Amino acid sequence: MAKLLGVATMDSKGRAAIPQSVRRELGLVDGVQLLIERTDDGRIELVPAELIPRDQLYMYSPDMRERLERAERSFADGTATRTNGEDETQAFLDSLKSR
């Protein structure tokens, strides 16, 4: 059975205010986007949207984008180093430390 957390009131512009106690409980902060989803049984759910999960934001920094593009070019042109198995991979990584 669902637990009622609060009531949201919609204004004439279609904006709904989520009670502060609910925002606090759910960890919702200013600017968060909510997906509006219909479940298979017809209920409407608001789901916090993380278009890029916070723990993966570093992947979109200019430095990381350049590193990924460089790696993709290495694979495409055949200059990337391939290893087989854990021991060979570890030996390759160890050799990079001595450079």
C-alpha cells in the first residue's frame, strides 16, 4: 500500500509545488528535473532525472573527451596495445610505470 508523503498544489500556470518535507526526504534540490512516467498499472510517478549521473560527470570534461578521442583513434588505426589475460595486462601496465 502506498504511503502518502504530502500533497502538491498546482497553480494556474501548471506549476506544482512539492512540499519541503518531501523534497528533503527525497533529496531534491533546486533545479532538479523530474521525469513524469506512467506505470503499467496506470499510476503517474515523478522520478528524479539524472541525464548524466553525477559520478560520471568527469567523462564529459574537455580533457577526458580528448583522451577518449585519442584512444578511439588508436584503436581505429591499429596502434593500440592489446593484451590477453590478466598476467599479460598487468605486465604491460607495469612496463608503463618505468617509462
